[in-house]
Amino acid sequence: MVQRPLGNHHDGPDTLLVTPETTHTEPVTAETARLASLVASARYVLWDMDGPICRLFAGYPAHQIAGELVAKIDQLGMGGLLTEEERSGNDPQDALRGVHERHRGSDLVLELETWLTRRELTAVATAMPTPYVDPLIRTWSSCGVRFAITTNNAAVAASAYVESRQLTDCFPYVYGRTPNLDLMKPNPHCLEQAIKAMGAVPAATLMIGDTPTDFQAARQAGVTFLGYARNEYKEQVLKEAGAEVMVDSMKVVLDTLRSLP
């Protein structure tokens, strides 16, 4: 696929979207060369979980959990804390963040975060792996590249998922949401924890994520970023955030890795 413009006019660099078709184009395009450079130079990779590694809420939809969380907040008599946007959001973290913003450090926030963690653990049982990501993880790890998960979901849910896929050995470091919601991405806290634990050099570290908050956290942590855009909406929001290189399939990354000398 050729380079896609950001619009009729833009001041920043073009976003490069690499697709399976791109990797079969000769001669090597700017897209494939840039992706190959990212993959070849990465000695450490930080993975967001929900999106790049799996669809965590494939069988237990996030919008359903969001509705259940709002109902719980209402039952506790605290519904007035939420805006209409937070009440109707499809992401349960919207309502959780809303309560946190107005009751920082409260027992209520702790109770709701614990409640959400339990729902994420339930969702693991019906989560779906992102296509091609399991062989990518195993192949890349076998090359000596070290991995960590850096997610806004609960670390215990991320650990449970990789265990269910027999990938625990590939992910000795897992960092996720804590009761202090200020430390969630775009705050780079979990990335910085992983970098420190691995003894990583930021210049040799790549983050793979699918949201603007992933990109923003990577930029603040001083690591390069590869966007996973499984649909046009994801592609557009990552473009608008400033992501420069994206793939629409993990097969592209796997093929790139296998083609390296």
C-alpha cells in the first residue's frame, strides 16, 4: 500500500501504514524499510495487551462491563459523580476515571478498580488472540529480544491471559493498572517500570500499541512506537495522535522479522 496522506495539507511527516500487500511490493518501499528498521533495532519490546496481543473483551464486551460499572456506581448512590459522556461510554475505564477525578484516593475508587479487575479476569476466558501474534511473540522472543506488557488493564488479567496461551516465559515483566489511576497511560509510569526492570536502553526499546495514550506514553518514555491499527478508525486516531508507522496486521511484523538477515 502506498503512503497515505494525512489530509489536503499537514505540517508533520506522513504516516506509514504497512499492510501484508506492502511487504510483497518490489522494490522495498519506504513503509517496509521503516518497519524493518524498527524491528531490527528493537532489543526490548513493550506490548500493550488489549489490541496488539488479544481482544480481551471478545466474549465479554467492554460496553457491557461499562454498563454494569455505571449501574454499580448508581447502586452505591454515587451516580451523580459521572458525566453523561462517562455514563454512556463503551469503555469501563471512562467511568472509573471519572470517579477517580472527583474522589482521588478514596475507598470508592479502590472498590471500583478491584471490581473492574475481577471483570477483566472473567473476560480472559473468552478473549481472542490477535491474528498472527502468538507466532510473532514466540519467534521474536527466540531471537533474544526481551518483552514486557505495559497495559492499562490489570496486570493479573494480562498475566492470566499470557498463561492461557502458554506465553508466560516470553513475558517475565507485566505492568498494569494500579489503584492510583493517575499512573495509567498516557502517563509513562508502567513503561518506565518495565524499562528499569529489564535494564533496557530506551533508544533500543519499541512499544507496540493501538491507542493515542499508548503513543503518548511511548513518546514521554523516549521509546519508539509501532501502531497496530486493525481498522480505519484505529488508523485515523493514531494518525491524529502523531504515530508515524502503523501496521494493520501482525503478519506484517512477523514477515518483516523473518526477512531480516
